[in-house]
Amino acid sequence: MIIVTAPCWKCEEPFKLALIYGNVAIDNGQVYGPEKFTNEEIALAETHGVVIRMHKSATRKDEYLANTCTHCNAFLGQFYHFEYFCGAIQYGDYSYKEIDL
């Protein structure tokens, strides 16, 4: 699990989000967010200051758990994980810490 500190897409205030890079041998290293976290992974992320709440996505027409900004309550949906954070994390644009699962 990685805990990233980054600006919110909506209010630009810093907040923490959690992502998990999967095992390359098992799931091709797929990156996923809270929508696929176990209860234990949610609890672990929350102990590191991440806020995870249920949100309704108009894009997906579905409800799912997502990283949530503590300042404006905006959520970081699945699209944003890949579009804005995966590459930026790899190139060092945002600070993060790795947490062993």
C-alpha cells in the first residue's frame, strides 16, 4: 500500500490517499484504490490519515468506497488514480510512503 500526499483535484488542498500496487505475478501489478480494499486494508489506510467514504459516481452510475478530501469532501474516483497519480508517483511528483501489507 502507498499513502500519497497530493493536492485535491477540486479544492487543491493537500490530502492523503491510499493505493495498492498489486503483485505482478498474480494480477499484472494492477493498481487499485479503496473500492477493492479489504476491511483490514481500509483500517490500515485510515490509521495513516486517509479518509475513505462511500460515494456515488455519476460516471460509473454506481456507489463505491473512495479516497476522500478532508477539506471539501470531494472523492478521488478510479479514473483519477490512473490518470493523475500513477505516473506522477513514479516520477516523484508527490510524496508518499510505502506500507507493508
